[in-house]
Amino acid sequence: MRRGALIMFEGCDRTGKSTQSRLLYNTLLQENHPVKHMSFPARESTIGQVINSYLTNQQELSDETIHLLFSANRWEYKNEMKKLLEAGTTFIVDRYSYSGVAYSVAKGLNYDWCISMEKGLLRPDAVFYLNAPIEQLQDRGNFGDERYEKLQFQRKVLSVYEEMMTKENINWVNIDAVGTKESIFENIYKQAKTIIKESVEKPIDVIT
Ligand code: Z5A
Ligand code: MG
């Protein structure tokens, strides 16, 4: 049995992660590739509902508490994801551990503490990092609706992502996220096909 690939989308707010991850999912689906789309936070679980009420400003939690909940929300799905990956399903995932670290470190939490609870989660075969200057993202839809969508904070998030790209030894694929949705997708699709082909030869690994 050939395993599926684990492909993540990361980046600052409004860089187009949801748009592009959905486009990739739908395209693979049309090609009859066994594929699943996931978003973190996965707001449908009990933990996900607490996260949602925090993000929509209905509930206050300490920075450490919400960090642990975001991580626990990924751990909730680990075993099920692993089983499906082994059975040949490719996962296209909208945000993952690297969002967890980026936002919490931007708030002032310790980098090593933040990444420690991600160790042992499934290691991505690739992380598409959608890269765009923050100033160019503000006029995209809904900017500023949720808790973290303020300009200064987004600048900090961006700098933590840049730090992670030098520290975390994973397959970062830098994507220029300025341009039309179609042109950005063309670039992503080409690279995703190669990643999927190459992943089947590799063992499923965990983040160390
Ligand atoms: N968070 C955390 O702190 N810790 C964690 O561990 C995790 C998450 C997993 C909610 O996440 C918050 O949770 C998030 C991080 C934190 N912080 N905030 N805010 P979320 O994933 O649910 O956030 P979201 O509401 O989906 O927003 P987003 O992910 O930042 O947006 P996006 O997915 O990158 O963008 P999009 O929805 O695809 O596009 C945004 C708009 O731009 C939309 O109107 C599009 O039509 C438009 N768009 C997309 N592409 C383009 C191009 N190329 N040109 C012009 N306009 C475009
Ligand atoms: Mg999104």
C-alpha cells in the first residue's frame, strides 16, 4: 500500500491559505486522488469549540492555556490522520503546529516551550509557506474580525515564521502569495504533485 502525503499550508492572516488549500484539495479530488482537507483549529471537537469561543472574544483564557488547547486539538486528530495516511489518503491541512508557535511566540511565550508540545505530532512532507507583505493583505476580505488580526501583531507573527524557517528542519516551500489566485495555485499545484510522488517512498515520521 502506498501512503498518502501530508501537506500543510502556513502563513500570516489573509495570505490565502484556506483558498489555496481548498483549490488543491478540489483539484486532487477531481483527479480521483484519495484526499482529505483539514483545518486547524478543528472547531468541531469539544476542544475546538472552546478555541472558537476564545477566538471570537466570547471567552478569556491565559496565553499558555490557549496554546495548550491549540496543540491538544492537533493531538486529538493524530492517530486518525496516521491511519488514513498509511492507507493512502493525502492530507491537505490549513494551518498546523507552525501557526501554534508563530502566534504564541508573537504574544511573548517562550519559543522552546511552545514547540515542545508539537514534538511527536506527524511531520509534514511539505509546508507551503504563503509569503506576502502584511500591508498588502489588509484590503483582503474580513481583515480585523478576529482576535489576532491587528497590523502590529501580524508583523510579529511574520518574524516568528521567518525564525522558524531557519530553526525547524522541515521541507518549507516558500510561495509568493501576491498575484491572482490562479497564478499562485499554478505554482502550488506543480510543486504538490512532485511532493506527493516523492512522499510515497518515505516513512511516516514525527516532528522532533
Ligand atoms: N491559531 C493559533 O493561534 N494557534 C494555532 O495553533 C492555530 C491557529 C492552528 C484562526 O485561524 C486563528 O487561530 C488565526 C491563527 C490562530 N489567527 N487569526 N486571526 P483560521 O485559520 O481560522 O483563520 P482564518 O479566519 O481562516 O483566516 P486566515 O487563515 O488568516 O486567512 P487565509 O486562510 O490565509 O486566507 P483566505 O481565507 O484564503 O483569504 C482571505 C481573503 O483574501 C478572502 O476574502 C479571499 O477571497 C481573499 N484572497 C485570497 N487569495 C487572494 C489573492 N491571491 N488575491 C486577492 N485576494 C485573495
Ligand atoms: Mg484560513
